[in-house]
Amino acid sequence: MKKHIYLIGYMGSGKTTIGKLLSERLNLPLLEMDEIISERFGMTISEIFDAFGEDAFRSAEEDLLLEISTLEEASVVSCGGGVVLSENNRKILRDSGIAVLLQADPVEIYNRLKSNNDRPLVSGNNKLEKISKIYEARLPLYIETAEVIIDTDNKTPEDILNELFLYVRMNNSLIQS
Ligand code: S3P
């Protein structure tokens, strides 16, 4: 059954900001996947990658998504950017909620991420190159998973929220607003 609203998209696409606003507007709990994983490990995301490797992080991410998908209560879920890498996750996202892709241009993403150091996949030198490469590889997976795609470039959080809110209200009778 489709009950959650999953925000998917590249790192820095605004999932956290929009997630907070959306959960307040819809009066639904907000589940931040990275935050939950970080709390469970007692480490930052970078520390998890350093200590246990990306595979351990992906496995924790997959377990958490499965757990969230079986919750009775509807939630707004802000997903880590790489959640779509697993085919199993893509199916869960499609089957148990509305997956909303917050789309942003790689240069815009670079500008938003350049001073952030807790994104292990795009840290260090050649940031824009790393971002563009992952962006190209991920785009088909995001598109395949998303039920709705919102272009976030040159839009305020309020604009994005209004677009999304309209879609959610029209398509999800379970959510009262
Ligand atoms: C990742 C995105 C991050 C975090 C981790 C890996 C990715 O989440 O899960 O650094 O592979 O795109 P955000 O999208 O919230 O930055």
C-alpha cells in the first residue's frame, strides 16, 4: 500500500529542507534516513564510510528502508541520495509510497555542496567532476523510481512545496490536509 512520501534525489537537492516543510504542512512525522543511520552507528556518515566502508552503509540503508516501508503510520521520508542504487530499494520506494524526485542541475549541486564535508562520495579534489559522474549514472535510476519529478533549479522552497503539495493532495487520499 502506498502511504509514505519519499523524497529522493541527489545529495544537496533539498530533501532535508523540503522534508521539514512538507512534514509540518501535512502534519506527518519526518524520517531522515541518514540521521537515523548516523544515530544507530553513533557516527557521522563519513565516519561510517571510513570505518566500515560503503557496503556496510548501503546494507544499513536497505534494512532501514525496509523497516520504514512496513510502518503503519504515514511519514515523510527524506532518503539518502544513493538509496536508488539497490533494485530492491527502488521497488520498495515505488510500492510503499509516492517517490518524489527533487531534481537539480550538477553545477547547482556543486555550489550547494562545495563547503560541506560530510558527503564522502564527493569529498576532496575534483568535486564538480565527481558530482557530474555520479549524477549521470544515477539519473536513470531516479527517473525509473520517481512517481513525480520536481525541477528545483531557480525555485524557492515554497515554490517546490506548493508543486509537491498539489500533487500529493490530488493523488493520496490517505493524507488529510
Ligand atoms: C549519498 C548521499 C548522502 C548519504 C551518503 C551517500 C549518496 O545523503 O546517504 O553520503 O550516495 O548519494 P544525502 O543525499 O542526504 O546527502
